[in-house]
Amino acid sequence: MSEALRGHGAMLLFSMLVAGSFSLGSMAAPSVDPELVTVLRFAIAALILGGICALRGELTRTAFVAIWRYGLLGAVFATYFVLMFEGLKTAPPVSAAAVFTLTPLVTALASFVILRQITTRRIALALGIGASGALWVIFRAEWSAFTAFRIGQGEFIYFWGCVRHAIYIPLVRLLNRGESAMLFSLGTTCGGVLALLLWSADSLITTDYAALPQIVWITIAYVAIFATAATFVLTQYASLRLPGAKVMAYTYLTPSWVILWEIALGHGAPRGLILIGVALTILALAVLLKHEETGGRDGRLRQAD
């Protein structure tokens, strides 16, 4: 299996794991501060990744070269997660997942600015299709809501979190100096913990942990292990093997996975018209993953698939 195919496989698993955080997060968000959830998930993920790196013998002196990189990446990604949970207080899971599918479009712009990666016409077409499908879901398949641009507060908040996520992808490629995905993920997670400790100090001290409902602890455990530690590694692994726009192409599968999560949790399925938007996001993924030449890190054409 080629390195590029391994990157695609990593992002397929990424999309499935991320989807669970939308459904569980919407259930837990009203009961806990988003910054508290985020700092706890990052701390748990850091312990897991740190243990793995220690067993692999990767915690050497060279691992701490230019640690400012981890602070920057950690702060950017931590902000994304805080805004995600804040948005999920009011945004339905499927609608929030649709907002997430706008990330590839922003990632393509960020990748051009930061890495000078050129977006081909095929990728631009796919991004347009995906954005159309996302907007269809975000506005609940209601033309009147679209023409009036009535977007929910939760979706609006989460969109700015997705902008942070989009910037994070090319930054990984720019700042990585040959570190493994596992080690680089550990550094990013630790950077996020430090940033969040400053942000969430009041919540950490004043929260009555014994009074938190069970769903909060279930959500923290899931997002720490699967939607933070695992997806950090998967995203960074794929970011070193695929262009930024294609890394984030798999976000187009997230609404479909969320629908399955919602059905599994007994929350039902969205109405038929909204599924049209979901279908468009899947079509966008198919177009994006079609074998083609695309821009590499230095702007030269290289094989992406």
C-alpha cells in the first residue's frame, strides 16, 4: 500500500471517529463549560500519547526542539474544540457536522496562503459541491432561511472554530521537522493543555465534578481517546502524505456518520430533504478523491493519490 493510500485510510477512520463527538457533544454541552471539556480531553490525550511515545523511545532531547511550534498548533486546535462545544449547545449534530464540511474550502485557501498549494479545477468543483450540500443542511433545506441568511447562533460560532481547524492543517505540514505523527501529536496536545490551563482556570477550580451528569464523563472519555488522541495522530499522519484540501475532503463524510450515530443513539434520522445536502457532500468526496495531479508543499505538481 502506498503512503498516499495510507493517508486516505487514516482520514476515513478520522471521519468516523469525529462524527461521534458531534452526537455525544450535543448531549453533554448544556451541562458543562466547553473549555473544561477541552482541557480535560487534551490532558487525558497527552497522557495516552506521552505513554506511547515513551514506550517507543521517542522522548529524546531532539523531540523538544523549537517547542514554540507545539504551543502555536496546540492553541489553534484547542480553540477549535472549545468553539465546537460552545456551538453544540444550540446547533443540532447533523447541522454542526454540515458546518464542518465547509472546512475543506477554507483549508484550500489556507494551504495556498501558507504552503502555496495550488487547487486544481477538479478540487475547486468538489469544494463548491460540498459547500452547496453543507449550506443545504445548515439552512434545514429551507429556501426562505437561505435567502434571509438565517443561520443559527451555534452554527455561526462553530464555523469560526472550523476556520481554526482549516488553518491547523497546513501549519502541521509547514512546522513539522521530521517528527513522527505520534510525537508531533503529543507536542501539539501538550501545547493545547498549556493554552487551555490559562483559559479554563476558573472552570477547573469552581466546577462541582461530582454533580456532572454521566453523559459528560462518557463524552470526555470518548473525545479524549478517540476524537482527540486518535484523530490527532490520524490527521497529522495524513497531512504529511496528502495535500491539505484532500486531507479535509473526508470531512464530507461526517454528516453521514453523524446520521448513523443519531440513529444508533435513538435520536431518529433527519427529514428527506436534508438528506439531499448530505448526498451532495458525499458526491464532493468522490470528486475530490478522483486520481489526479495536484500541488505539493513547495507548489510543484506531484502525485496526490
